[in-house]
Amino acid sequence: MFESSIIFALILGFVEGITEFIPVSSTAHLLLASRFLGVDLGSSFTILVQLGAVLALLYVYFYRIIYIFFSFPYDSSSRHFSIILLFGFLPAGILGFFAHHFIKSILFKETIVIYISLIVGGFILLAVDRVHFQSKYFDIKNYPLLLAIKIGFFQCLAMIPGTSRSGATIVGAIVLGADKRSAAEFSFFLAIPTMIGACALDSYKNYTSIVSEMRSEIIIGCLASFITSLIVVRFLLNLISKRGYTPFAVWRIMIGLIGLISETIF
């Protein structure tokens, strides 16, 4: 039993790491993978496994983050980027704080919502890949404040399970005039405060279960998530620049349709 739970934790950690930063919804894939495997490693596992992905981002962008932090007092570019990141985070941060119970207790239990969100999001990604949007913003350090705030409101759509946080922010940024590469990179940076905030809030709300469930499965899941996220983040920007979002769109639609069919049959 112990060995099987470790294997399940490893698999789910890989699922989290692979899907967190690509526009396919890591939450949906974690929920569906858990149901497919017939395993429930506890609420604390689902919360803390995301830390591996966050740590991977911090590792990849460590020197840029350190530079922004220490140059903040005298570098206007660092101050501007810090401000737009804060304001980009606020819409989802505020909504997540006040709607936390509804999102977790109602929406996350509706698998139909997940499947439909996957399909709809897939078709939106296909449309974004095929429609030529005029790109005006190519460097995330020069994003206007209003653009960052608007992208932040797009991120609120990720509260719907199956939507994908990265998908919502990337699509929003592209529609608003960012090129594909910078849209993905801004989504990465926006993920840092968003995911840390979400983990902190979930940890606070589920403190008792986290303390009682702290075990090796969580550590294994976080390590797997960290390693796979590291690989994904390092290669995703180049992949998106060359291939676009069509592969992710097709995957979303396929998984959503399979889920809907299985829900109807079984």
C-alpha cells in the first residue's frame, strides 16, 4: 500500500509539473488523473504539490528576480515591472480570497464543468492561433499598467476548473496586443505571486489536514513537480514561438470529449 501511494504521488507530481505552465489546466488534469487512478492522497497533497512548480519558476528566474528586488530603489524599469506584476495579480487575488469556498466546494466537484471548460478553452486556443492579432508589446518589462490589469482580469477566468490559469492569461495578453512569447513569459511571472498566494490561502484554510497528512507522498510529489516544471518552463517559450498553441488546443478538446463521453456512458 505504501509503495503504491508513492508511485501515485510520483505520477500526480509529474502531471502537475507538466501541465501547470502549459494552457491545458493542471487542476483539471490532477483531478482527472486522481479519479482515473482511483486514488485520493488528501487535500494537503493537492495544495502542496503546486509548491514544486512555484519553486521551479523561482529557480529559472532567480537572477532576474534578485536583480529586480535589489535594483527596485534606483531602477525605474524594475519598479515599473514590480508594479504591473502586483496589479496584474490583484484581480485574481481578491476574487480568490472572497470566493474561495464557492470555488473549492461547488465548482471543483462538477466534472461536467471541467470537461466543458477544457473543450471551450481548446477551441479558443485554436482561434487565437489562427487569427492574426496585431502585436504591440514584445517586452514584459515595458507592458503598460492597464494592460497588466486587464490580463489580471483574464486570469480570474481560471477560477473555473478546466479553464487553465496560463491559458487565460496568455490568450488575454495576445488578444490585448502582446506577442506569443512575451505573453507566455508574463504568464510565468504572474504565476509566482498567484500560486504562492493560492498555496498560502489553501494552507491556512486546511491547516489541520496539512499537519496530519505531512508525509513522504507530499515530498515525492513536490520533487516530481519541481523537476518536470523545470523542464517545461525552460523549453516552453521556444516551443510556443515555433508551434503555437494548436497542440495544446487539440489535447484539451480530446480530453474534454473523452471525459464527457465517459461521464455519459458510465
